[in-house]
Amino acid sequence: MARILLVEDDPNLGFLLQDSLETAGYHVTLCADGEAGLSALAQSTFDLCVLDVMLPKLDGFSVAQELRQRNVPVPFMFLTAKALKADRLQGFELGCDDYLTKPFGLEELVYRVKAILRRTAREPEVAPSKPVLDPAEILSFGASSLEFKNLLLHVGGQTHTLTDREAELLRLFVQHPHQLLRREEILQRLWQDDGYFVGRSLDVFISRLRKYLQPDSSVKITTVHGRGYKLEIAE
């Protein structure tokens, strides 16, 4: 059963959302403010975090930023009444997996949650303190390597903890070296959507991967203008 952290300060809406998600078969922990949400994330492991943006004590964007700074590899989505383009872009630039504007239908929320969990589902680790790895799950390229299940990227003596989406994107490149991956193909495979906002999110993830891979001179993600991207690996 997937575990979901729901952070919503409206008690009535929080109850409705929790009830709908639990009826759909999920275990839901409900918190009423951003600080309580961060505390719950520090104490337990969740498969998805659903964040209201306008929260007391610590807003949803700040919670997401803190998750990134702590390298907590949990996918998250925003719920908000803020429908401005700049607000949505800020959400995707923080690495969110979805952004749902209020008012919305409960069925739509459940559908979007299912879609995120389907995209980001991973088998549990054998031993959380020291995972047992299948060598086939370590993808080597250039002087770097990706432990996909553990979301770890090793580059030039450094180790970076990736988000689920960063790991999925990098694995897609590594599995298709020197091949043009069209933007539309990447967006449909990883997001099931090729709209403007997820396109901007892809740009953010590409930028982050390039920064992580910079110490490895044998690897480069190049842009084919107007078409897509290639992972080039020096022989």
C-alpha cells in the first residue's frame, strides 16, 4: 500500500482529500502546516507528498525547497488556488511532478496521484541501511555510473542523490547513447504530457543533470535545437 503525505491546512478539504485517497487504497498521513509536514517526512518514508501551496508556518514551495536541500527523494505535487503562470512555473522549477489548481474534482486528484505513483514506483530495498545491489541495475557511462534503484549518481569521485524524475531521465539517456531523443518523446514517456509547463520542467532537469555531469569530460548532454537532446559519450 502506497504511503502518501497530505499537507493541507483547511480541515474540511483535508478530510475530504484524505477520505478520497484512502478509499482509493492509499495510506494517508494528514498534516495541517508546512512544519508538521517536514517533521513527518523526517520521521517516516512516503511514496508521494501532496502539498498545498498556501500553508501556515511554512508554505508548500518552501517545504519543497527544503526537501531538495535535504536530498529527500520523494515525488511531490502541489495543490493550490494560485493559477498564475509564474506560480505554476515556480512549482515545476522546484521539481514537482504535478500541479493541480483549485477547485478540482476528487476523481481527478486520485487519477493524478495514481499516474505519479505509476511513473515513480520502485521496488523496496532489501536493507535500507546498506542496500544489496544487482550489478545489472548499475548503469555505467563514460567515467560515471547510475544506481537507478538507489537514485545515486557517481561522477568524478562525487555522489549525488537524484530525484525519481532525474534518475528516470538520465536512465533514458544512458539507454540510448548518441541517439536523438525528441522533446515530445521524452515528455510523453516520463510525464505522459507534452504541454508547456512540463516542457519547462524538463528544461530544469536537463540543466541539473548537466551540472552533475560536468566533472566527467567524457560525457555531455547536447541540445539539437528545435528537436531534442543527445547523450554523447567519448570513446
